[in-house]
Amino acid sequence: MTRKVVDGRRVQQTFPTAAQARRWLNETAAKAELGQFTDTRPLDKMMIGTLVERYPDECMADRKASRIGHIPAINT
């Protein structure tokens, strides 16, 4: 397990090897330094259906044809 404090919040992950933990820690520290770190822990607790429902509005807002076409087909 490795831990890193980013913006005053502790972020932690568990890995099978120490090498993978060190790599994650180095990458997380670099992303935090550049302001590119995104904490995805809240997504870990969400149901897949909720994420699929949010996807068209949040990730495809500028792609009207896709929101009307294949995304509703996936949700059925």
C-alpha cells in the first residue's frame, strides 16, 4: 500500500508489488505538481449504470449525433 497527500487529502492505493507502488507514487506526485491529478475514488463507489447515464451529458456534450444515436442504444 502506498499513500500520498494531494491538496490536503490522503490518496492511497494497494499494489501487488513494491515496484508498482513506487511507480504509482512517482506518477501521482508528478501529476499533483503539475496540477493534473484527478482523484477518482468517488467513482469507485458508483454503480456502472449511474456512470453510463452521466457519460453523454458530461463527456459527449458537444457530440449531438452520438448522444442521439448509439448512446441511447447502449442504455436500453
